[in-house]
Amino acid sequence: MQEPKNIWIRAIPAYIVVVLLGLWIMGKAVVLQFNAELKEKASKISFDEEELLAKRGDILAHDGRILATSLPYYHLYMDCTVPADSVFNPGVGKLAAALSNLFRDKSAAAYEKLLRNGRKQKKQYLRLGDRKISYTELMDVSKFPIFEKGRNRGGYIAEKKDTRTYPYKSLAFRTIGRSNEVGVSVGIEGAFDYALKGTPGKRMVQRIAGGAWEPVNSSTNIVPEDGMDVVSTLDIDIQDAAETALRDQLANSTVFEAGCAVVMEVKTGEIRAIANMRRRPDGTYAEEFNYAIGQATEPGSTFKLYTLIALLEDNKVALQDIIDTEKGRWVYYRTAFTDVTSGGYGTITVQEVFEKSSNVGFAKMAVDYYKENPRQYVDKLYAMKLNEKIGLQIAGEAAPQIRYPGDKLWSGLSLPMMSMGYEVLLTPIKTLTLYNAIANNGRMVKPKFVKELKQGDESITTFSTDVISSAVCSKSTLNKVYSAMEGVIERGTGTHIRDERYRIAGKTGTARIAYNGGYGRDGMKKHQASFAGFFPADNPRYSAIVVLYTGETKSNFYGGTWAAPVFKQIADKIFVSHPEWAEEVRPERGTPMYADLIADNAEKPLLAKVNSGDLPSVIGRSLKDALFLLENQGWVVSFSGSGHVVKQSLPPGTQVIKGGAIHIELK
């Protein structure tokens, strides 16, 4: 029998072998795991997934003209390690000169130094230029010395980035809106971002020599789906007329701080123009805030229309009833209600109270007929939906405020104050919505900014006209207030915008603006001058509102003398563009009218030649592409049909004439 010690000695080598074998197996497992991680890392280093942004859809005017589009622009870089010495050394000076001429941000010598330093430091991503370049410029860049060898031998890298472009510059700026790189957007751009942005795709890319990434075929690649086009209701010509008229009037006094104007198509509620102007420190005006939908203020005398409707609907008065407006001053609850005219209007009819916009007359009627039951009056205002937000297609609508008896802010003065447009808050577009209802035979429709979403030539979604109320008042009341509104222009506060060619119906408005806890002091005050109405009165097609806001002043600014002329200028522009409203006036040669017309046109360089190249062929293009090309050259374009262009009235190569007419046919 062997001793235990000897057995133990013999077992040691076997034990060591087993331990070493186990360590070897564990080591192999670690190596295999490590190699797998290396392979995975190597895979990630060699391949990656890249997001492909979809092309953002266009925003179009109601007739298809482009208001906002995305065009490709490029950041230019260079991989300085790519060109061979035989290519780089003889060409670097010429490339530097070409870059200097393109960007004009530094001298040719500075560019040559930049390129040589980049070469020395083996930079693979050297930024060139201080701006993005267009596709046309990129085509020129591809022919520059060194770069003409292509990306793999010349080393130039162009990073594409679609940039939002607005062919009509700042026209309807706040309504079209803007969308920035972090997704904050306003106006139509913001409200319809879901349709405009499309669906992004993805693709596999592989790192190649020099550190650049190159797309590769992969079953996981997804093609992006371009965004839809948004067809707005805006009319470029009416929008331009509204902005011009508003800006011109605001420029007539340095007291004005801002203003807005809105034009609506009566039957459909489609907004044809919406202009908002705010005074800048340098005295110019720009669209920086949407007053028309975002600013609710005490409207003043335009609110008297609603009070008149309530009085008539409740059978409190008839237009021929007599009201004693005193001598232009009436005291109630120790507060004086006054009229503009010195000495007042005396005893006049209800219709004249409205035509002359008598504060005393409306305050007295409100107290006389609703003092015992003020809820009856306010309920009529609620029945006209004045206390409700419209629910517009674009964001930013300010809420209206109509006080109700029993509210903590209701007082003994609330009834007469509300009757003349105080102690209530309305936005201009809210006011316009009810005025438009009067023009629309009592049918109140929701203002509309967008009428269709399209994918190419295919209509995806159409937005019908939404009816807020089928009848804001009875037919009898409607006819009476219609007559009263025409009387404002014929005999009342709006007589100076009366026109023999077409009739206007409307109401002027003047209000003090509350600020710093009151309506001014030491003779200083702020005013809001407004006018709301529609035309032509015998067959209304358009309604509109104009509101002007002043800063502090000792002067008075009335709706009839300041806002109404803006309304009239816009209406005139629309009238002359609708020859079916009246026979066209054609001055005969040799008459003074003909001479004035020629002289007037001679002062305007509408037919001056511009250096925009020759007329291109637009055959085969879509309407929006053709309009974009031709209108950017200065042509006045008319079109017929739908589809793609099959004929143009002037041949390609014709010298461009700014203001020249061209017609295109589509099928």
C-alpha cells in the first residue's frame, strides 16, 4: 500500500494540466468575445445609417403662384488629402482665385494660404466660403481647377441643404409664417407643418478613403416621401394692395405704432389678404406681429353694429324712431358720454344715430331699453357668437371677452359702455367675421386661410367652408342694418369714401386705447381708428377691415378719416381688377385722359429692360414651376387650363421685359 504523500505528488502534474486547460479555454472565450466586439465596432465604424430629409412642400397662393418653396443650397468643403501633388501644386493658385471671385470674402492670396495650410495639416473637411451656394454656382464650382477632377480626385465636398425661399419676399410674412431648424414655426408653415414636412427616409452609408461617407445599396434603405403642397386662400395682387395701402397711410403720421388690414371673400370666408405692420425704431414698417388675429382690443364704434342688431331683434326700436342725443353730452352714473360734434346732434332718428355714430344715442338706448334686464342685451351678443373664439386654421387667435351681468367686473356703467364698444375685447378678424355675415345674407362663415393640400397634381385634402351660424339675425333685421350701413357712406361718417362706380356699406370706429391702468392722462392718449365693411353693396363679394393703432398723442385719430381711406384704396384696386363690375374705361388717343395715362406710365419703369437673361422655355413644366421662373424675371403671367404647360405666347429667347405680358396654356 502506497503512502498518501506519494499519491499526492503523482496527482500534482495532472492537476496542473487540468488548470492550464481551463485557463486556455477561458482565454479563448475572452478572445472570441473581444474579437466579436471589435468586429461590431469595426462594422459601426465602416457603416452607418443616415437620415434622408424629405423635400418640404410648397405654400401656394390661391391661383397656384408660389409663396414659399424649398430650393437646394450647398456648403462647400475640401478634402485636402485627396488631390495628388501633380494636381494640387499647379492648380492651387488658380483654384484660390476662383474661390475668391465666387465668395468675395477674402483675397486670392488668403485663399491660397488657407488651401496650402489645409494640405499641410491633412485636413479632410476644410470649410470654404462664408455662405451657402446655389445649384447654379455649384455647377460652376465643379469646373474650377483641381475640383474639375471630381470628388474622388479633386477633393471638393458639397453638402446639400434645402433652404426655404419666399419669391415675394416679405409679402404676407406673418401669415405664411416661418419654420426654423429646431422646429419652431408660426403661420401656415407652423399650422400645416405635418403636411409640409413629409416623411424622412434613411440609407446605409460606408466610410471610404479620406474619411468621406458613400451611400451603399441596402435592403434597409427607405426613400423619403416629399411633403405636400399647401394651397392658401391668399391673392398676391390683393395682398400687395392691402400692404401698400396700409403702409402708405401709416407713413403719413409718426404717431402710428401699427396697423392691420384683412380682406375676406364673402361667400367662402377665404382670406384674400391679411397685412400686419408694426413701426420699427428706424421709422419703417414690417410684419412682426399678427395684430389681425392676435390682438384683442376694445373695438369702439364698429361694435355699435351689434348693439343695433340687438335693439332691432328685440323690437326695442325702429330705424325711424326719434332719439334725443341732447347737446352731445349725457351724464350717467356721474360719467359723461359725449359726441364728437360740438353742440351734438339734437333729436335724430335711430338710423341717424348709427350713421353719425352718436355715443350719446347708443348709451341712452342701451340704458333705456336694457337697464331692467341687461342679460337680454348680452344674450343677444352671445347669440351672435361674439364671446367665442373662431377656431382659425392658424395659431395665435386671441380670445374675445364679453362681460356678463353678475361678473365681478360688471358695473352700472357696463351696459352703456358696452353699447359703444368699450368693456369688451375683440380681434379685428372677429369683428370682420360678423360684418361678413351681414354681407353674406346673415350666414356667418369661418375665415379660411388654406383651401387644399396637394401631392404633385393630385388633390389630397380640400377644406370646405365652415358655417358658424346659418343666421345671425332675422331677415327683417338684416335688411335694416344693411340699409343703416349704406347710410354711413351716403350721409354719415364715411361720406368721403363714397364712390359713384360702386357702392360700399360699412361702419367707422374710433376708440381710446387703455394703457397703464387708464385711458391716458395730462391730455395724452392712444387711439384706435378702424373701418369695417363690404363691397359692392348691392352684390357683396368682399368684406374688409382696417385698424390703425397710435402711440401717445394729444391729437384725435378717427376711423372715418384715417382707416376708411385705406379700405377705399384696397377696394379700388380690387374693383379695377374686376372689369365685369363695370364697363372698362378706354381713353381715346388725343384726349387729356389718354395723355395723363401715358405720362403716368412714363414715370413708372414697368417696361424697363432687366438683366435677367432671355425668356426660357417652360413647355412641359407644372404651373407653379412656370410661374416661379417667369415671374422672377418680371413677366406678368396669365394662364388657362390645368396640368403642364403645352404652349407659351412668346418664344424662348425673347429678351426679358419687366412688366411684359405672357400667356401660357396648360393641359
